[in-house]
Amino acid sequence: MKTIHVSIVTPSGSIFEADADHVNTRTTAGEIGIYPEHIPLIAPLEITMVEVSTASGIERLAVNSGFLEVQPDSVTIISQAAEKAESIDLARAQAAKRRAEERLTQKDVDVERAELALQRALNRIHVYQIQ
Ligand code: ATP
């Protein structure tokens, strides 16, 4: 069976490499499922989960937006931050969620920044809990 090589790169370097059967994630244009031989594309990613299906199971990661580049034999994700489900610190994400929710109740707050922090926290909590 053909596979597609997946690389996830952050400022700390490559945090994930695998040969996958398929990859599911969400770009700003919506959900996308990528199989080997996919047509080339580049798309911005949401703050979302990346699900990588390999012969040994499904690996889930939280990604903090970034870009997806697809070639027929490769998927590259470049993101400011990305964590494998098992590397997510749940207590930290819950604290970030509480901080962001608290900020959103205050006046004179940068609403967009607080909403993005909330999305990152909710995404991490979701990926941790679904693993
Ligand atoms: P926090 O307020 O807790 O720092 P954040 O959403 O502002 O959260 P980011 O700027 O997205 O954090 O990430 C900064 C660094 O911390 C990245 O390397 C990211 O992988 C890591 N990180 C953030 N939150 C978590 C978490 N809950 N578990 C594991 N790593 C995390």
C-alpha cells in the first residue's frame, strides 16, 4: 500500500515524521483528507487537530495554525507550535483556557488575542481528551 510522508515543523525543529496512509486536518477552507498521490496544494491551517493514520495506528497532534503543503508523496506542516497528544500538558491548557475566559469578561481587552488564546487552549484540551 502506498504511503505519504508527513513532517511537522515548528521553530524548535521537526517534531513529527511518519509514513502515513492518510492525514485529516482543517484548513481555513474547511476539513481536508489527504491520501498518497494528492494533488499539490498550499493552504493556511486553522488552530486544529491533525490526525495521521499509519500502519501502527492513529497519531493525533494539536497545531497552532500555520501552513500545510501537500505534494503527491509528502505532507509538510509548518506551525508556530504543535504538540503530539501525549506531550500536551492538560493542566497548562486548562489554566490558559481559564485565563483567556477571564480576559474575555473584562473591558479594554484585546478580544482577538484572548479569543485566539482560548482557541489554542480548547484545541489542546480536545486533542488530549480524544487520544
Ligand atoms: P500558554 O499561555 O500556556 O503559554 P499558549 O497558547 O500561549 O499557551 P503557545 O504560544 O501556543 O502557547 O506555545 C508556546 C510553546 O509552549 C510552544 O512550544 C508550545 O508547544 C508549548 N505549549 C503551550 N501550551 C502547551 C501545553 N498545554 N502542553 C504542551 N506544550 C504547550
